[in-house]
Amino acid sequence: MKKCIIVLLIAGMLIAATGCGTAKTEQAPGRQIAAAKLDQDGRDIEVTIDLSGGWSVEFATGAFYLYDKAYEDGLEAAAIGMTLDQEVFEEYWAEAEASPSRRELDGARYYKPDGGRDTYLIPVGEDAYLMLSAESGDGDAIFARIRAERGFNHPSAVWTREGYYEDGDGHILTVTRMDDVVDPGWYVGCMLGTEFIDDSWGGMLPEVGDALQGALPSSGSREALAVTVTEEGETGLLLVTEGGESYHFLPVELPEATVIININTEGRGMIAYAEGEETPEIDPEWPYQSAYIGLDGPKTHTFAAAPEAGSVFVKWTKNGEDFSTEPVVTLLLDESADFVAVFEEDPDWQNPVMNFIGEYRCDRAHATVECLGADEAWITIEWGGSATELARWDIVGRLDLDTLTIQYSGVSKMIVTSDENGDVVSQEPEYEDGSGAIVFHDDGTFTWHEDQSAYGNDMVFEWVPVTGSGE
């Protein structure tokens, strides 16, 4: 059990907390502090942390992650705190008792276990326990920033405004109180552009003074957006981004829906819908498998369905009954209903990569092309630098049938080292953001272009015929 906790602690240093605890940040005279309740089997541990000097903290259920500067994606935590049950805590306490590095301070016990991290075991009252693990050499200073106690209650929350807001430029802001989750708080969503997915962000934000403040994850492929939301005027909200852009929002009363439409899929396919009679565009990069439409009265809409690779569209159903065999339907929505786009596997489908699977070679490089799923390729390229070391790329992507090209990104180049017996000793990434293209040709070759290549030349791989066993 104790080893599991150590693994969790080390892993926790490399990630940001994904669920904020019931937290509050306040400006005290000359310093900034943050506090949260960490639940331990129904027993609240109130942790207060001094964030003076630009430090920041992320709270999670039963844990916190402390950073020596403002938090950003990928930042490594300087320390992590975690609640422990009594049995595990007593194991650590006994281990610390026998450690030559043991010190007693302010009711806590310090020691440095195997692995070299500064570790502090902190009894909280008579039946709750906390462990703090910090980078070696910085522990005492970090320990001094933390106070843990039982049963303390924060002042009541000061934030009160919620609902649906718009500005004059078509931007949208929603603020919703979430109480039926593990860590209650305020969910903030915003759309600050015209792209429904890429221009949208949303997530839980803690109260910081009289504001909601923090980083909102992107709904698409963009980076998280750091925002501060404050009340403006009698009813409005002001959203300011980290870059200084300001948006002024006013509340909008949404009409009560009297016609409720649910759209879903059965099988492997995509859907889209639009008001009016124009056919909606289906984006395969950001496909929808379900949708909800709430209307305050009858309106005409158009639904579209498209199969994923390896499937075929069969029909639409309405309330469980067959409705249409056309993938695009225009209809008057004048009553609540459930629509389902039904798809089935295409018995005649073949992954187009089947035409190119096999072994390929180029000088000291070897490649294997395989099918992955219904329409993707898995290409492994190995380049031997010596008898005991090689570079390896694992590339996954879809084949464009018009150009016979696979564009890829986010690929790792791994340096694989083996011993004299051929057993792998280590695998270390040289980079993890590889991008490029593979183009297949009709003559049984493919060209590989790697954007990060140190050689500057594309490589041409030739197909290696499969030889028989000679039997």
C-alpha cells in the first residue's frame, strides 16, 4: 500500500490537478493565501497555503499541487500534499522513526526516504493525516507555507451571478453553479469567436476575491484560456483574458423550450443539423454523434447523416419507428421527438491501406505498413544507428485517397538501446512533436518527409517482396 502512495506522489508532480477542491483565495495584508477542504473519509482537513511571491496552487480531491510560479500547462509541481488513512500514515511514521534524517517540528515529523524527497508527516487533530512531499532542499520553506487543521469553515461565497450572457458581437458567456458534483463550484463557458468548437472554452473556476479566475480548457484544439470574470454594473459581467482582451456581457433570458428534440446515432456515423432547408455541413474532424434542440415553437430544420469509414447509412427513426431512408431530411419540428440515425457495417468495405501493407526498406531504415481500424494506417519506421541503438517512429494517420498521402503530427521519435543479446535496455524520446507526410506511389514505393529531419532530404522506401520458406 505504501509503495502505491509513493508512485502516486511522484506521478502527481508531473500533472495538474484535474478537479478543483472547495477552494477560496484571499488577499491578506502583505500576502495572498489559498485555502481548501480536503475530504478524508468524511473528515474535513482544512489546508491554508501562503502563495506570497507568485506561487500558485491546484486543489484536487484529497490532494493539492503547489507551484513556485503561476500555473501553466506542463508546469511541474514543487510539492504535493495528500491525505492518508491511518494505517498508511502509521507505516510512514514508523519508517520515519527509524530514519537517520528524522526531525520533529511543530507536531510534524520530517524525514528523507529512499528517492531523496523531503517528506513531512502531519497529524491533523486526532484522526486525520496529511503527507507533504517536496523537492529536496526546499522542503522546510514550503512546509512553512502550509497550515492544516480540522473543521474550519470559510466565509460564505460572495459570487452570486449566473445564467446566459451575450455581448453585442455575438460572443457568449455562461456561468452555472454546480452543486451535484464531487467538488462543487462555478462552471464557466464562453464562445469568443465564430467557430463553435475552436473558439469555445469551458471549465470550473475558483472564486478569487470578488472574481472567478483561472484557466479554461479549450473545447477544440487551442490552448487553455486564462480569464478573470467580474461583476459589471447591476446585472452584467466583464471577462478579461490574460492577453488583456475585454468582453462586456449582459444577461439574456432564454425562452422556455416547448419542443424538445434529441438526435442520436446507432452504429458508426455522424450527424449535423441546421435551422431552415439548407443542408448542414458535417465536419469529420469534429463529428457529432448526438445533439439536443430546444425550441419555443414549431420551426423547420434539416438533419444530415453520414457514415464513418467502413459503415453505411441505413435510415432515420423517429420515436423508435422507421422515418426515412434518405440521409438528408427537412422537416417541421412541431412536437417533441427522439430521432436516431442508424448505421451498419459495410460488408464490402476494405481499408484502403490494404493496397500498401508490407515491409519496406531504404538504406539502413526499415518500415512496416499495417492497417489500423477501418481507415487508418499504422506505420513503424526503424533506423539503425549502430548494432545496439536505433531510432523508431510509430506513425498513425488516415490515407487521403486523392493524393495517397498520410499527413501526421504529434509523433515521437524514440531512441531504443539494446544489449549485446538484443534485449531492449532503454527507450527515450528524442522529441514528441514529430510531424510530416508519407506519400505512396504506384511503383511500390513511398516517400517519407519528416519536418524534424536533421538530414534535410526525403527518404524513398521500396517495398520488400515476401519470400517463401522454400518448402
